Amino acid sequence: MTTAGPLGLPWPASAERGTDGAVRVAGVDVRDLAVAQGTPAYVLDEADFRARARALRTAFEGACAQIGAEVDVYYAGKAFLSVAVARWAHEEGLRVDTATGGELAVALRAGVPGADIGLHGNTKSDSEIARALDAGVGRIIVDSLVEVDRVVAAVRARGAGAEPAPVMVRVTTGVHAGGHEYISTAHEDQKFGLSVATPAGGGDSPAMTALTRVLEHPELRLLGIHSHIGSQILDPAGFAVAARTVLELRAALAARTGYLAPEVDLGGGFGIAYLPGDVPLDVERIAKEVAAAVDAACAALGTPVPRLSFEPGRAIVGPTTLTLYTVGTVKPVTIDDGRVRLYVAVDGGMSDNIRPALYGAHYHAALVSRPGSPETVLARVVGKHCESGDVVVHEVQLPADVAAGDLLAVAATGAYGRSMASNYNHVPRPPVVAVRDGATRVLVRRETEDDLLALDLG
């Protein structure tokens, strides 16, 4: 079959529209997929995922080699994690970052060695800390002074001769970056990390206090300092500022204690394209600019460059996935300025993509089962939930003849779509279906009403 051509950004790399008007992803016709798997469904391009993981690893390895630094790239599992995805990431040379005991369990089930796993979390339970120690995780990122003491207690509970826990201390640098206040994670007034700012009354910053406390305990081994400044970042300047701040803290710690932390983690949060015309953060550019900033800061401070690590998640999985829906009700509504907006309701909604309601996030949609009329109309894609805020796509031009039974796809839903999905209104969560070389494979099966009822003890 000849094709009309690739869809381009923000769609998965293999997505293309055929001359019959239908879209294929990795050679799989979405109409066939809808028949076989039903809708809604998350459709993930495996080759695209692997290629993006490789590209990020290669870019950072190359840039860091230029300044004599070793580097690790962790796949941030919070974006989307399944056994297969964790395995793919590890096969492409990435480690895996987890944020809860559940994510840790998935990574371990995938066969990722404990040494290649990191455990985050601003309030880890004692059982999560114990499980991480049992698994031999490569690092535990401590997020508070209390957590320093709790990890010490967990190591002591393992008895004499227990190996020290490898830890990093998460700090907040004051750099505010990202697409929404709730996903900008380095400003002071939020729950993550320990501030590098000196208190008004003088004395050590919370970050310095935590670092020195770690060094006081033989039960802990300080790997380094961790910083994460936000998500959906499209300007790399913030990373350079944060890197210098963290490296200054590292040098100050060494001057005081004689211990030069061997590693610095600068987080992730690299932005992607969600709408046609969006320009994602260039991987090669960010790698080179961050490496150059680290090199310059270390030269100015007179310290050797540390081992570096990064934690991309959205930048790897976000663009690889679309959500496939079936159109239900189509209803024209006259809005305040006299225009008519077509409300296109689909068989999913905020239960499979909460980000538009939570963050005001913007997405792009397209009719994917047929060509549609050349004439387009202003449309809003909404879900089936009992909420006026149940909006999937706030504004998009769709063919004027869009109708019930059509297949509609929303692009760039790989990050946080399934991860943040819920059962609101008792709607079962959709499956995640991988596509590659014309074949499909279910990674996460569709929930059923029986699944929901099984939890209800009546």
C-alpha cells in the first residue's frame, strides 16, 4: 500500500496516513487494532521508544566524554513503567529510576539488576527502604533529614556487617523551570528536597546539614548530590544554573570535610512537542550545553568533574504513544463570542489522561480511521466522565463531518497517561499495546469490570 506520508510531530515516529485516510503505526492499521483490542487504548511504538532511549544515552555519553566525565542515564519510570518498558530501557543501556515500592517491584520483575536501579520518593516507607536495601539498589535518593535517620535505622536493623546504603541527597537550587507550577520542582515552597539557601539567621543550609549528617554515619555511603528542576523544560539555561549551584555546594562540602562527592545528578524534565509547531528540547544541544556548564564550573571551583547522571522519562516515552478513542456524541455548542464549537465526546477522558484537567496541559487530536472532509471546524474533545472539566483536547480543528463511530487519536500521551490513570466513575483503565514491524503485543491488559468488583468486598 502506498501512503500519503508520515504524520510528523507530535506523533510517534512511525505514524503515517495511508492514501485511504487511515493511520498506521509501525505498520499496524489503527482500525484493525481497535477491532482487536477495543478503545480506548494506548498505542506505543516500541522502535521509537528504543531509538529515543539510545539517542539520549549516546548524546550524553558523547558530550560528557568531551569533558572527561562518566555518565549514567536513568529512565524515569514515573512517566510510564511496565515490565516490558523497563526491560527495553535497560537493554538500550539505561538504568531505571523508581519513585515507589511498586515501581521498584516492576523494575525488579523486568530483570533489571538492583545496582542499576535508583529509588526516589519524598516520604519513603520503612518497608520501601528495606526492600531497596534487600534488592541492592544502586542508590537511594534521600529527601529530608528525617529520611537520613530512617535509612540509617534500616541498615542497622540488618545487623552487624551490613553494607552501607548508597545515598544521594536531593537538594533544591531555587531554579524554577517547567510548564506549570506543580511540575517545577526546585523552587523553595514545595515538598521535594533540601534547600541550598542559607537560613536568614545564619548557619548551614538544610542541604549542607543533610550532607554532613550522611558523612557522620558509617551506615551510609554518600554517592553525591541530586537536583531536579522541573518538567517539560524547553530552555536549557536552567540546567546550567542549577549545575553550578550544585557544584558549588559539592566544593563547599569538600572544603569543610575533605570529602568530594563523586557524583552529581541533574535530573530530567526535557520538554517534548505536544502540538504541531512545538519545538522539543534538542537532545544533542542540552547534552553539550550542560556538559560545558559543568566543565566551566568545575574549572572555576578548582574541582575535578564528577560522574554525572540524568533522569529523562517524558522525553523517551512521551512522543512514542498515542491514545486511540472511538467517537460517541458529537454536539455543536454556541460559545460566548458567537462562534460554534463542536464538542466531540470520546469513550475515555480524564480517567486515562488527567493532565489537561490537572495542569491545563494541551494536546493535539486527529481523525485516524478515514480522510474526513476538507472543511474543518473548531472542536473540543471531551470525555465521558461526570465532570465539566473532563476535557481531553481543549481546542483543535477537526473535519466537519466527524461523527459517532469514527476513531480519534490524541498524540504524545506516553508520559503520565497510563501512569496517572484512574477508575473514576468506575471506568476500567485502557490497555497499553506495543506495535512493531506490523505486529501488536499487549504490554498491560485492559482492566475489566470484574477487576473493579474484585476489590469491592461488599
